[in-house]
Amino acid sequence: MSLQMKHKKGRIMGKLIHTVNGLIPVEQLGVTLMHEHILQANWSMRQSFPQWFCYDEFIDYAAEDVRRTKELGVCTLVEQTPVCLGRDIHAMKEVADRTGMQVIASTGFFHTENQWLYGRSTGSILKYLMLDIEEGIQGTDIHPGLIKCATDTAGVTEINRKLLSAHADAARRSGLPVGTHSYYGNRSGIAQMEVFEEYGLNPRKILIGHCGDTNDMEYLEELLRRGCYIGLDRFGDDAKNPLEDRVDTLVKLCDRGYMDQLMISHDYVSFVDIGDFEWCNVRGTDPDAAQYNHRYIHRFVLPLLLERGFTQAEIDRLLIENPRRFFAEM
Ligand SMILES: [Zn+2]
């Protein structure tokens, strides 16, 4: 291994990528889903109510879910769960160990305005991001491969501005790429890019997420002209944007020359406790009980793309070459 590839204090010195099972060469990523989740379960509720969630049952369920995804040819899941949405590094590691799936974890804080954020300085937020990046996550020696930040319907509020700045600063210091949660309705992807540009981040290491929820070509092209990647990353979530419209927009963007800046993914979670989702209703069910899961793209989107004239080589550009170029960027 060359010196250039040496890992030093959590920083990427060459083309080696942090997974929950250590560093791997970027060439080994293979078919990669860039915005996925394995688990989002609130830590306060887990600690307060044993009925809320059962870790052991979940691991069996998620391992089966992820095993089926690997069987379809997916090699890597980028797990974009931020700290305050119930990130659990042990669950990611155990599912990766059981299935052989390469899982890339993230550091970062969600847009939700947690009480501890009020009055907190950008420097303090940065300190905790750097602890994850340099020391490891949750007391393990597992390092994040991505910095995740988020802006939602409220837009760039005062607290959100601090969060974006701290995350951008962490990216500048660590060299890690950035993935975001954004909301097209207030064009917050553009506002996020403006902060990242202030910090001099390389746009080729930025993935603005959830852009596939809109078919507004003007907004999407404005983002793409800034040089970043955009996530068409909720395939299967028909309520936010139906499949046919998502595919039409993808085809239009490719026709206009942006194929190499698009990432397709699901934003699916093997188990999430938001709203009415309860573990007691999920335990014992089949991971394919609903159509929307980590396999939706392979089952429903790729056949449609082939029908629309895509070649296998073009599908490989979306699922293999774009993620590899994103993580390889220095
Ligand atoms: Zn997500």
C-alpha cells in the first residue's frame, strides 16, 4: 500500500474509503446506493420504553432485508442517518458483518432543532463532528465516510445556518464528502451550496439530496451547473413523486448531459420509528411485504430505464461510476 493511501487520524489521504468494517479501496465500492438507512430509532424512547424496540429481533430482520439486497448485486449502502435520528453504529456493523454488505456510516446532525442546539456555537457543533471523524463513532474505531447535513421546510434558519457552517468546516478540515437532506420547495439545495461555496468545498464532493422529489428542471439545472451531484434518491416513494415522473425527469437530465452528476437511491430505512411505525407491527413480517424497499430500483426502475433505451453501461455509470468518482475525488 502506497504512502499516499495511508490513513492518518481519520483523514482520507488517498483513495481509501471508511466503511463500518474499516478502510476499503474506492475501486471496491461496486454497485452503490448513495442514500439509504438501516435503522432510525429514537434513543430516548429506546432507553425509556423496552417495548419501543427490540435490537436483537431487528438485527435478524435487517440482516435478511440487506441480504436480499446484496443478492440483487448491490455491494455498498451509504447509511446517511445523522446522530439525532437514532444513528446506531453497532446495528450497522452487525448487519454488515452478517451480510457482507459494505456499509458507509455518516456523521452529522439533522435539521431538527434539538434543545441542546439552542445557543450553541458553531465551534461546539464542529467539535463533536470532528470527534466522530477523528476518534470514531460511539466509542468504536469506526469512522464516518460522509458528512450529512440537512435543511427542511423551514429553510436556512439561524440554527440551520450554524449547522451548515459547522458541517462545511468539518468537510474542509477532514476532506470527507458531504451528503444533504434538502427541500426543493424552498430551493434549499441552492442555499446549502452557497454555504459550501463560502467554505471553498469542491462541488464534486457534494451530493444534494432529495432532488428527485421535484420535476422542476430549472431548479435542478441551477444546482447541477454549480458542479455538485444531485440525489434522485427516493425511488419507491410514490407519494412524494410518482415513479413515471421520477423516470421522466431522470431521462430529461441525462438527455441534457447531466448523467455523470446523478445518484439514484431509495432513502429507505429497514426500520424507522417515525409517526405510526411501531416495531411491534414490523417484527415477524417479510422485508418484501411492501414494494418500497432497498430493492425497488433493481426490480422496478432499471427495467423501465432499459425500456427507455438506457444501456447497461449507462446504468453502471449511475450505480457504479458516479459513486466511485464522488468518493475518489481528492
Ligand atoms: Zn435519508
